[in-house]
Amino acid sequence: MSTPHTPEPILDSLALTSPGVLRRLASGFYDVLIVLALCMVATLLIVPFAPGHTLEAFYAHHTGVKLMYQMGLLALGYAFFAGFWTHGGQTLGMRTWSLQLVRMDGTHLGWYRALIRYLTLLIPWLLLLLGCEFLINAGRQPHRSVYTLAAIGIFMLVIAAFVWPAFDPHHLAWNDRLSGTRMVLLRRSRKPRQT
């Protein structure tokens, strides 16, 4: 009688190599550029329908549209990342930098786990936007130093999120730990030399 195969946890596998922080950042930067381009195209498709052909005028005439627009852009980002993660584990940036996303238990990455990873991946980016907002508003507020200190604290959290894998014992980012996934470096097979 055969027993069902239980996949070996990937975290304990010595065959997999974790990528460095710079490789992760380069891959992420590549993907962020692609998602920004997709968001720009989606925005360009909406702008012709706005009064005065500006988004601010569109928001002013349609209550709740701004939130729907922002949620639509977040959904577009999720479709991009989750689509690639669930079908091969590699976004375009990950392919370029020889990275692959895998689950810790070795099983297939599904849409739900991809959603958890995507939402946790957004946290440092949203914090970065919040820190920038604090800095922009600091000049207009009577208590500038409070806003500036808050922005510095937020930026330190963002930096910690991006460089965390360099200090983690298993080279896992926060979003890896929270989603049960891991980024691995793919080894390129070398062709044998012709003699």
C-alpha cells in the first residue's frame, strides 16, 4: 500500500538558493515599472470620458468614483502579479533576474495565497506614500517637526521592509513569511563545452 507523497518543506531544502536583496529590488523595480505602465494605459482609457478631460473634474462630478478608480488600479496590479505567480511563479521582472516564487510546502501557489502576498507586498509601498504625504504637508503645519519625525520613522520602516531578507536567517521578506512563500534564485544550466 503506497502512502501519498507529502512535499518536503522548501525552507529546509539545501538545493534552493535565496536571492540577494539587490536582485530582489531590481526584479521588483522592473515589475513596478510594468504595473505603472498598465495603470497609465487604464487611466488614459478613462480620461476621455471625464469632463474637461481631467481626473479631478471626473471625481468632482461623480461621487465615489475616485475610490472605485483606485480599487480598480489595485485590482489591475493584483491581476498582473497573481496571474504570473500562479502560472509558473515568475513575473517578467523575476524571469529577467532568474527568480521564482514558490510555496514553503512545495505545493502550487493559488490565487488566495497570491492575494495574501500581494496585499502584504503593498504595505511598504503604501507606507512610502504616507511618508511622502507627511513630508509634503509638514511645511504647511504649525508642528513641522512632528510631521518630519513621523515621516522619518515611516521611511525607516520602509527601508527595513526592503532590506529585511539580508538579515533574516532564511532570507525571507516579511511578505514571504506572512504568505508562506519564498523567493528562490534559479540556477542557469551551463552548456557543456565543445571540444
